[in-house]
Amino acid sequence: MRPDAKKLVLIAMLMLTGLILVAQTFTYRVTPGELKPGERGTVRVTMSIPAGKHQSHNPQDNEYFKLNASHPDLVFGKTQYPAAHTVVSPEQWDYHGSVTLSLPFTVKANAAPGNKTINVSMDYGLCFDTGQCEPPELAEGSVRLVVAAANPDQPVSNITEEPVAPETVTTAIAITDSVAEQAEAPVEPVKNPVSKILWYLLLAFVGGVIMNFTPCVLPVLTIRAMSIVNQAAEDKSKIFKHSMAYALGVLVSFIALAVVFIILKLAGESVGWGFQFQSVSFTIALTSIIFVFALALLDVFIISPPGMTAATQASAKKGVSGSFFGGVFAFLLATPCSAPLLGTAVGFAFGLPAWLMLIFFALVGIGLAFPFILIGLSPKALKIIPKPGEWMNIFKEVMAFVLLWIVYTMLKSVLKLTDGDYLLHVIMFILSLGFAAWLYGRFVRPEHSKATQWIFTLLTLVIIVGAALIYLPYKEAAVVEEVGIGDGLMRPAKDTPAGWYDFSPALMEKLLAEDAPVFVDFGAVWCKNCQANEKNVLFTDDIMAAFKAKGVILIHGDYTKQNPDMLEFMKKHGRVGVPFNVLYVKGAEPRLFSELLSKGMILDALKDLPEVSK
């Protein structure tokens, strides 16, 4: 890398670090750190406010600036506010520099002893001192509380009402920040928010790199690498240009996805990772693109506009635009194969401000494009790929069949999103598309006259458009709740072994209230990692037997279609996409699993549970 380029990279890194450092930060505390059933405590959150901004609060309306907390063993009161730094009017208190909100709580009488993690969030919305305000935001964190065993000689009455704070703030003469800090006991140190952000940004990059080795992306990666090998054999000066074009295609696609997420978030929509695969139109469009690409790898057709000479065609195949759209295609295929480490990081990203979310998704894109960035900066990396030869044609055709397998898996997604009758329509469209591609490849060739080429080009377009109009119109039917064969909330889950039950918020609330051990699995037909986890781990006989031996209740959720309840449930655990797996055990914190499961992970999580009586 040239010295000037190195300086530019260093400057970019310093600018990124500076942007992160000026963001508002949050500190979460709980006092006291240890309580018994029936005793009271307080959760406090301190927000540091960047210079030039302030936080406003209306004492008569707490909707946009408040604390929220949840834990089944605690009863929470109302948010307590400090005195205003500036009282603009009775309806507007302003805070500058930092502000601490408090939330009193009481430990329930039936709370089991042990460590408890309290999930805490703050609704806030900063304004510039010049008058312009930012959209409302949500900051999320957690604090650790130890619940000690109750004294059997002192019975505790059942707590059902909200705890009453010593003082309710209704005027500017309220508890101050300094008073709020009194009587605070030493608590568990809170991680630096900046280091947490940097850690998740690193996970974004690493997750993007790992995506290259998933079955979704690997065919495109290897085919594009072979294309660069051919170019290197002719002109090594083109390697940098094509590698960077591929990387740019990936990067632009991920930034575009981030922009979509930000727009939907500002509009109040709730979306998760992979949400585009819950759309019938998107799934069919991508299935068609993959199918046509597979046919091209099998040399069914070659894109050659009518009248082009062979030399021009060869140049077009190797154009920079081909490398750019190769990157776009890799992005489209990458989403359903959410790499390990990426799921947790994406969940964190959805709670970030818009500008940080852009940086996060850009780093995922850089990670996915990293092999080609290395090739562009160091062409010697191409030496690991064998020299061009017949093996490349064989490998290319093998990759075509891998893509056809992906087409099969996406048709399964269409089936789950719609119904069997509509799937037959989609298959007929795919066959028509294949016939049109064959016509184009057979007759739009330089050896044929220009008139013949134009006729068959137009005929190809007519067949594709006509087939789409005939077979693809779809009207979504009204959703009918399937009650299955079970009674009440325990309904057997579809397409799972016996012993799995359909997810519902009411069922989860009931099971957790009963302190039953529960394992939750959320998956989707379009999620390749989900399918691998279920086939190779969760649905196997030995793991099913292990669950049964420990008395674990198995809950399955199908996220193939949009499901706001499932998305909300995942967000409570810091995730926004599938695969999603969590184990609940009485007296312990919920155990989240990584995106790729192994039998060892499950058996290790179950080892401390007692055997159930037979």
C-alpha cells in the first residue's frame, strides 16, 4: 500500500473513533446490590449529554423521557426525575451535561434466591441548543441484582402493588442529582459504552468475513475469484479495478440496507434481520435471478445484445460492472446465512443512532468484501488459486448445481409464505424463464443475422413478461389461526418432531411463571443456519432424548413470515433475527446460544438440570 493510502486509512480510523467518542453514553446502576424478598431498591441510569445539546422533560407527560425495566421477580414503580437544570416553562425542564433518572422497585415475596439480570431501557430525545431536535431514541442496558434467601422467621407478604417512592417529583424543587447519588452502595462496574460499541463494530467486520465461507456466498465468491484469475493471466493491472468494483458492490448494498432499516425505524416500523425474505415478491425475484445465473454457469446462454461482435462480447463479460454486480449478488445471497457472531452484533446495531448503524452495516460489507480487498491490494494472493484450465469449467458447472440447490430451498420458502397451488404457478414461471433463457442463448449469437437476433431477443422478453403476468399475481389470503390437535396454549408445532409446541407470548408467560425449564427455537425456511441447527442438532434423536430426560419443554417459532410477537421477544434478548435459541432454567439467567449450534453446546447447557422422575 502506498504511503498516501496508509495515511488516508489512518485518518479515516481516527475520524471514526472521534465520532464514537462524541456520542452520548449511559451508566446503569442498582442500589443496594443485594436484597431479600419484600425489600426495596432503586435502578438508576445516568445519561451524559454531548456539548451543544440538552434533554427536555415535560413533568405532566413522561412518554418521551422515562425509564423502563422488567424482571418477573420485581415490581417497579414510576420514574423519578431530578431538579431541572433550566426551567424554561412549567411544561419544559431542560437538562445539560448529564442527568440521572431513578426507578424504585420491590422484590416479590416469592422471588427465588440467586443472581438476577434486570433489563433497563431509557426513552430519550436530545435537542440541539439551536432548537432542532433529533428523533426519539431508546438506550438499553442491564444491571445485576443478588436476591438473598428470605428469613423464615420473618414472613413476607405478597407484593402486588407498585412500590411508592419516598418522594414524587412534581415541581422543580425535587430530588437532585447529588441526593440521588447518596446512599449508593458499591456495585458491579459498568463496561465502558465506547469499548462496547467498538467491540460490536469488530464483531460486525468479523461476521462479514465469516459470511464468505457459508453455502450462500461461497459459489459467488469462488466464481468471481476464478474470473479474476483469467483477467490476471491477461492483464494484472485489471486486478485492482475489478476487486475494488466487487467490494464497492457489496458495500453499497449493505449501506442501502442500513438506509432502509433507518427509514423504517424512523417511520415507527418494527423490522428484523432478514425481513426482506418474508416478502413473496422479493423471494421470487431473487429465486429467478439465482436460477438464471445457474443456467449461465451451465452455458445455457451468454448475455450478448444483438449485433455485438465476439470481441465486444468478450469485453462485456469482463467489464467492471460485472464485478460490481457480482458484489451485489453476493450481498443478496448473504443475508439468510447469518454468520456466527453477527446475530448478536446486528441486535445491538438496531439500537444504535442512525449514523452509527450506517457505520455498522458498512463494516459488515467490508468484512464480506475483505478477500477481494486483499486481492486488489496484494495480487500475490491469487497464487493460492491454481492456473486456469479445464478444472475451472468443471468447477463452474458444479457451482451451478449448488445454486440450483439454493433455488430449491427458496422454493420451499415460497411454499411456506404462500400455499401449494401458488408454488405450482411459481414453478411454471421458473420453467418459462428457463425456456426463454435457452431461446436467447440458442439464437442470439453473432453467427445469426441481426434480424434473427432482434426477433429472439424480443421473443425472450415477451415470454418472460407474459409468464410473469400469467403465473405470478398473488393475493394474500386472510390468516387463519391453526389450533392444531392440542388443547389451550400447548399446540403441537408444525414440521417438527413430536414434543415441540408452537410459540405464543401467553404460553411463554405461563411456562416461565411456573418455573418450568423451557428451550425456545426460532427459525425460518429461508434461514440456512436454522435448517442446519434443527436437522443436525435440535431434532436429532439423542438431543430430543436429552431434553425429555431433563423435563425441558420445547417451544418452536416459525419466523418465515412476519411475526411481531416473535420479533419483540427476540429484541428483549438483544437479537433481531434468526437463528434464535434460548434456554430458561429456574434460578438462572436465560442462556442465549450462538447462531451455529452443536450437540455439545446443548448437552453442556442441560448437564446441571436434574433428571425427571419416570
